[in-house]
Amino acid sequence: MQLQRRLFNGARHEEESSRAVKALYLDGKNAYATTPAVDFLQTSFTLASWVKLEDPVRSPATIYGYWKCPYLFRFTAFLNNALHIQIRNHYAPNDGLQDLINLYAGSPKIDEWFLAAAVWDETKNKVHLYLDDNNIGNSGGPSKYSPTAYNYEFFDIGLKRDSSETMKGYVRNLMIVNSTLSTEEIFNMRDHPNNEALLGVWIGLNDVTTEGDFLWPDGSHVTYEKWHANEPNNAYKYQDCVQMLISDGTWEDTSCGKRLPFLCEKKH
């Protein structure tokens, strides 16, 4: 799923010059954003986002999380010079505070885009961190994995809420996948600027509002369909927009974060 945002204190969407794409810009001066809280921590998940940290880098540079009592989780692009994921149970039986996962790994780039991803595999009791498609670190989980049960209303982008520290840089294509993605699948989430735009074009059709209910931008339902074989399949649970393949004119659902040309409808 891709996440809708509310912007605060000057946070804004703007075109980032090196990639010519719209991204959420946070100026490091109290700007941040929020999304509705998503209950994804209880089972296996993949949390991923494209990030560009600006020099001088702010530490911690939080990508996404809720980090104020009762603490839940934080995914940080830059903390102690590393990518970081931390998940906490605030009501642990002994001392009232327990880190279920606390992993640092890698060395994120400054002033360059990178794909940051955290993958929790409940079946193997292991968490992995990725920079681009490189698995840069992993760690075993606790004997009993039980994140804080709490009725959160929102999560933060770019903000460590307990200390009001904000990141400086860009965030785009923040997404949560309710499953464990492999290294190959992480790679397939990456941009491919040399060939991506040659594969297809946006036609405007999407099922962002309700999974499986494809609508045109004006809200009308689809009456003509030309799906590619085995499509739509909502692979990895985050494919909500439809592209037409240039090779044969058929349709497939794919990530809304792709950079593709688009078709326009002209009314006479």
C-alpha cells in the first residue's frame, strides 16, 4: 500500500532536480508529514522508501515511525551513520520497556538517492535491512515478538516526535507491503531510468481506493478491459495503478511510483 500524507511546517511536494520527479521535501527546520496509522507490525512486512539526504545531514533522519510514549517503531535513514530499524514493546513485563528489534547497518549516501528497506520475516524470526538491492544486515528477533498494542491515529514522516528532531532531504514512494520481499523483489522495486519508460504508459486506471475495483480518474468504472495474461495480480500487495505495455497494448497493474509517460484523453 502507498500512503496518503498530511504536511506540516513547510513540508511540501516539489520536483527534485537530479531525477525530475516529485518528492516530499523536508527542510530540517521542523517540517514533517503524517499518514494514517497502519497496523502492519504484527506479522511479516516490508517497509520501503526512496530517500535523498541533504548535506549537512540531520541525525537522526527519521523516514517513518511513531517515536513518543507509548513508543512503537522508527525507521531511520541516518542514525550513528547507519540505516536503522527499531520496534518496541512499551509494556514489557519486567522493566516496562523492551526493544523487540534494534538493528543498525550500512552507510547511507548523502546528496544521492537510495532505496531504504526493512523486512521483518515472522516465520524465520529475522529482520533484514537493505540499501538499494543490497542486504546490508540482519538480526534475529526476540523469543516472543509482540509490538505495543495501542490505538495509534497517525505515523510520522521525517519526525522523531519525542525530541521534535526532523530530517533534511527528500522522501518519495513510501510503501508498506504486508509480506516478506526477497532480494530480487526489492531490486524490482527500484527505479530503472534507462528502460522503465520504454515498457509502458499510464492510462489512468487504478484501484487505489478499493482493491480490485478499477476506476478511471473521473470515478467511472471500467467497461472495456485488455489485461495481459495473469493480470491484474497486485504482486507484493502494492500494485494499484495500470500501465499499458508498449509491446502489445495489454494492461498490467504495477506500482504507482513508477516514472512513465501517460496517455491523455481529449474531449471533442
